[in-house]
Amino acid sequence: MKVFIIAEAGVNHNGSIATARELIDTATMAGADAVKFQTFRAEEIVTKTSEKADYQIRNTGMDESQYRMLKKLELPESGIRELFYYCREKNITFMSTPFDMESADFLEGLGMTIFKVPSGEITNMALIKHIASKKKPVLLSTGMSYLEEVGKAIGWIKDAGEADRLTLLHCVSNYPADIDDTNLRAMETMKTTFGLPVGYSDHTRGIEIPIAAAAMGAEIIEKHFTLDRTMEGPDHKASLEPQELREMVRAIRNVERATGDGIKRPAKNEEHMRAIARRSLVAARTIHAGDIIKPEDITVKRPGTGITPEYKDVIVNMKASRDIYEDSVIAWEDLKNADNL
């Protein structure tokens, strides 16, 4: 199974289309499947006096409201359109999370093929139904949610006629998220409870947790990245830098290769080791033709090209059909039943 890796640019463009294009270049060079931005109008999602989250205060200070901060991070429709077509040039999937119905309609008209419902909107029934009605694949992020809330949002999606494909993203909505809060096994709980594919949207520092999520069966991995963690803005400090993004993608691709098909059998490159590492029944002394094989005539040694050790008791009391020299591997053609002689 190929993991779909989303490089989450988010608002790390700081309102600059040129920076956003650089982020697309970075995601492409890292080998990500998609690069994702955010499409919103600040006045539609936050009051003008709304306080910032603690992490936003730590990263951007207290001099402005959340509204003013978000207003500076908006991208105009013309800029989003430019980024959409630039992604086509770069052969990487364009994604942008809509935070209102008008933005969702604009992105659909642009040709966006995958929609994401962010964690903060999981109780926004109208927006969820509007997105689901577009009959496109939907990623439902479940940060800050109880299982019952996830089930309710799934019900709204089904009420709207079901998305083309729905994937549940486990998420911890803290920036950065603590490893102790990660609870990757929640992916398994959601998969078992709802019978839907699951993925993981990561906000921890580093790359080890998304790699672990891929190993546990996440079909989608989303991770924030930036050009430089020292840039001003709310999300840079909890994001990967370009080299780290490349390392994460490479590691997840290796996990994909290692996961396999689940059938227990010798690997192709193990076949030659079976003969080298396994053991056979070996003559402990020279056994002459016509001798009846005794337990003390047999030892067990490498290579594994002869009779396997499990048959030791079977060949005891058989007769040697020809001379079997000391320290040589015993083969079935070296033996015959004593009763037939």
C-alpha cells in the first residue's frame, strides 16, 4: 500500500505567493504526493476580538488579535489559482483546506480533487455536509474529538450523500503536540469502529511519529513543513525544514516497502540462505551399504541440502543403499526400508 503523503504548507507562506511557490518546489523535491494550503476569509471564521491560542502567542506575540494575524495570512483567489496551476506544472497534487462554503465552492471550481475538513470544523455540520455533497474524496481530521463526535460527523457526511471516499485522520491539535499525547492506537480504534480507512495528521516535533503511524497502517500522512523554522508566523516552529521533510518521505517509502503483503513465506533473497543456514542429517561415521542406521550414526549439521532434522527418527532402522561417508549429508536415495531387503 502506498501512503499518500501531504506536505502541509498551511499558512507558512506568510501571505507571500512567491514563498508559497518555494514551498511547492520543496514539497515536490521531497517526493510528497500533495502540498496543502488553507483557503479562508478571516472575517468568516473568527471574531475581531478573538484571542490567539497559546502557541500563537508564543510564536507571534500578543500585539494583535487572532483576526489581524489571520488577515495577514490570507491568500487571494488569484494567488490560489496561480498555485493550483503551478502544482500542475510540478506534477504534485494541489490541496487547500476550505474554512467556509464559498471557499469550498471556489476550490471545487478550480478543479481541486481532494477536500479536507480541519479538526476545528468537526462540529460545523453545514460546512461538512456542503463539502461532502461535492462527491469528492474527503479527509476528516479528528483532533480534539471524542469518538462520538467523529461518528456524528461521519453521519452528516452520509446524510449529504456520502463522499467518494472518506478517510479519518487521527490528530492531536497542539503545536507542537507532545509525544505522550499522540495515542496512535486511536487510529486502530476508529478503523475498527467505523470500518473506514485511517491516516494521521502530525504536529509532533521531528519525523519519528509519522513514520510509526505509517508502519501502523496509516494510509495518509500529513505533516507541516516550512522553508525555515526561524521565520515569523504561528506555525513555523512546529514544522519540518526541507531536509527533514525529505528524510520523512524517504523513511515512509521504506516503511511501505517493508510492510509487504502479509503472506509468511521466504523472501526472494532468502532462498539461497535456506541451504546455507539450515541443517541436514549428516553421517556421524562412515555407514556402509547394507548397514542398518542407528541413532548414533546420525548427527545434525549444515548445510540444509539433505534430509531435514525432523526426519531423524524416521530414518533410524532404515538400511544404507550405498556407502555414506563420515560427515556427508544424507539423502533419501542413500536409504531404503529394511523390510524391502
